Amino acid sequence: MSGKKKQLFRSWFCRIEHEIMLPFVTVGILVVCAFCAISVYNGYTEKLKDRKEYARTTIRGMEADIYYLQGKLREEEIRQKYNFYHDPAVRIMAADGTVITGDEEIPDGNMELLYADSGNSLGWRLEYWMDKKSFENAILEEQNYVIVGAVASLLVIVQVSVFLAWSLTKPIRSMGAACKKLDENKDGFREYSFPETARKDEIGQLARTFEDLLKNLDNYTKMEYTSRMSSALAHEIKNPLAGIRSGIQVLGGRAVKENEKLLCDSMLHEIDRVTGLINDLFTLSVKKENHRHVFPADAVLREVASIYAKECEQQNVTFETDCVACEVFADENEMRQMLYNLLTNSMRAVSRDGTGKIRLSVSSDGGMTTFCVSDNGKGMNEEELKRAREPFYTKSINGVGLGLAIVNRLIEQNHGKMEMESAPGCGTTVRLIFESRDEHEKGTDR
């Protein structure tokens, strides 16, 4: 076999569907062949046993007949009677060795002696012979149904093996094709989906996991890029920005003209915005050790509300709060940052014509504390809601898409849960759910 043919054979054999199918077919063939061999062997032994029993019965009957006739007939008359015995398998030899009935010579190989006896009073040797070839042919004819059934079984086994192999490996082949496309085209991870995700078995679970992995692959890429970029930007930008800000503040204090003061204020605002963006990148990319402890949730809510209430009033947005006295187990500073980010997103979403409304609340129920931020802004469609937690995903011209990604990272660090509800034109509601003090103490006792 040439090298090319060997390579083609190896590539064909190493395909996963063939690796599954061939063992099924091989085991099926072995089982069917073993069944046929056992069936034929049992048929052969049973028939041979019956034939030997028939031979013994026949010879014993002849001996009884000879014993009976001996008292009434002479030996010559008895010999004449058995000269034309009807059974060709019987061979009778007189005491002097002459053949009374049957073949003079028995052919070697094809004939087998089943029973012989010479204990009669005349001293005759009575033999019963069997033609082995005819006997085996008869056995094979009787076992024809077994052979037909074996062939049918082999066909069924092959078909079932092919079906099982291709159905079991279909999602794996689909995922392999997706990986090949991903290797050729590194973009569009969300375009790949697998119908096998509807299956309830382990293969369905694997397909769902792989599909989720592809859908979130760009998130992981962005997170890795963000981590490296933020580390590089930290020392290169933050310190110079601090110096530039101080210089602008000095220049702003010396400015005389109003437009110069406005320009300095605008530059300070942009510097603060860039500094905040760098801090957001740090928060998103660097997983810091948080300090979770039990603290009053209502106190943090009032503190955050006091900051945003004035801004909402200036922006002609209605701001409402609703809180009850309760406690939460989380990192207090990270809790503030999550609320700041959610309220900032709500401020960007609502209108400034007096109809905009933002509501901040906290409640406790069933051992869990829930912070809720809701607004009546423009809302999000299904795709936006699905991708809202991805870093750098935004359709707002005023943001970079880090707010909800940071909230998602921080709530994971605090072992909480974030729930989002939104619809176009109906606003957005975000719930942050944490353990309360009682629930935390129960978990510690356990």
C-alpha cells in the first residue's frame, strides 16, 4: 500500500464517527458469528446423538430378531433373510468374515461407524455406518434459517451502528467545523449555533457549553486586552494627568476672561472623565481582593441618593428612593460603585424634559437583600439586553460600555446575583441581590 493510500486510510479510520461505528460493527459480527457457530454445533451434536441412539436401537432390534429366528430357522435361512436388508447403513458380517449385507468395503473418510455389536448367538458382527458428508449437508440445510437470520442481523447491526455513530458525533462534528471556521475567520463568534443544544443528554450539555463559550469568546478577548492595556496605561497616563490637572487649576484661578474660565473647567471635566475611564479599566481587568462584611444597606443607599438627587434635580429628572432598615453582606466600597454605575446609566437613558424618572430602593426578604435601580428611559431590545454585560458594548454616544460590565464583575466578586429587565420604550430595571446578615451567619454556622 502506497504512502498516499495509507494516509487516506488513516484519515478515514481516525474520523470520530468511524471510530465509534467500527467497534459496534466488529462486536456485532463477532456476536452473530458466535451465535451461528453455537447453533450449528448444538444442532450437529444433538442430531449425532439421535443418530447414534437410532443405530444402537436398530442393532439391538436385529439381535433380538436373530435370537428369535435361531430357534425356528437354520442359519442359512436367516442369512438369506438378511441378504436384502432395507437399511443401507447396516452392514452384517458372518463369523467367517463374509459380508451378508452391506458394502464389501467401507470407504475411508466419508463413513463413520456409529454402533457395532457381535454378541449374538450366531457370532455375526452387526454394524451401523453413517455417511458424514450427507449428515453434515442435512445439518446445514436444517440451519438455513439460522444463516438467513444471521445475515439479516448483520445488516441491522451495520445500519444501527452507522445511525448511532453519525447521530452521536453530529454535534461534535458541528463543533469541529465551527472551530475550523473560527480558525479561518477570527470574528463573528455569535454567528455559530448548534441545534444539538436542545438535547437533554451529555452531548446537549457539551453543545450548550461550547456555544456559550463561542458567544463569550470575544468577551474573554476584550478582558485580556483590557487587562494588558490598563496595566500599560496606568503609569503612563495617570501621573501626567494629575500634573496636567493641577496646572489647569492654577491657570483657571488666574484666568480673567469668562471664556477662558469655561475652557479650563471643560478641560478639567475631560481630564476627570479620562481618569474615571482608567479607573474603570482597572476595576474591570484587575480582580482585587474585596473585604466583605455586614453593613447597613439603607445607610449606603441614602448616601448614594444624596449625591444623585441634586444632579437629577439639575437635569430635570425625578428621583425617588424607597428603603427599609436592613443589612447586607458585601464589600461596602464596591457596593457604592455598583450603584453609581447603575444610576449613571439610568441618567443617560432618561429624557430631560421633566418626564424622566429614576427610582432607587432596597428591601430584604427571605434572608436576601435586594437593591433595585429602575428608570423609564428608552430601554433595551432583546439583543442589547443579552449583550449589556459585555465590556465595550454600547450604543450610547456618551459611554464606552464599561458600566454594566464592571457591575457584573463586582457582583460576582461579592457572590451576588444581578437580574435585568428591559424593553424598548419601557425603561430598564436592574436588581442586585445579596445575602443579608442572618443568611450569612447561617452559612458560617454550617
